[in-house]
Amino acid sequence: MSYGSYASAARYREIDANSATPGQLVVLIYDHLLLNLMKAGRAMAPNQADARSDALQSCRALLTELLVTLDRSRGGDIATHLAAIYSFLLGELTTLGVRPDAARLERVTGMVRELREAFARIATQGAEAPDEARLVS
């Protein structure tokens, strides 16, 4: 999916955020996360450190939101594994803030894209995956 497609999807979901299901809200957060990862990718040059830092900070804030809204007591193993993934990604973003690395950023973006697509499939199926409704408090 291209940057423009994510931007269009994000704008559409923003309009609908008040009536969105928890799964759709998670997809919206992933859309914003991907947009900011792409912004960080476009700002990898040394003279763009401020723009890169701002984009990475937004990414960390969005990942933190995903992490703190997990309901680990009801989400079971899925929530536990997602927490570990989110924590790993937060560490990677912190490293990218100190040592910019386009290949590392692309790996992080790929992982986030896969998670986003998985949640999008769940949200569009209309039926929640086991524990999916319980992952977000």
C-alpha cells in the first residue's frame, strides 16, 4: 500500500473515529504510525534531524498508546506477544533516533505494516478474532 493510500485511509478513519470499533481504532493508530515512519524515512539525511526526530517521537507515542491499551489479563498470550513486539519496536525507534539507519527503519516499517494488515483483516471481517476485543481496553 502506498503512502497516499495510507493517508487517504487515515483521513477517512479520522472522520469515522467516533463510531469506530476498537479494532478499527487500532487500525487507525497503525495508519498514523506508518505515516510517521514514512516521514522519518524521508528525513534520514543529516540536515533533517529535527524532522526525523519529530516523526520518530510521534511513532513512539503511537506505539506507547498501543502498548498501554493492551488488556493483558483478558488478552492472554496474544496481548503478551503484542506487548513484547511493541516494546521491541520502541527500542528500535529509540536506536533510530540516535543512529539513523534506513535498513533498520525499513525492517521496523515492514513489521508495523504486517501488524496493521492483520488488524485490518480482523476489523473488516466483522467478526472479532479470539481475544481481539479484549486487547484494547
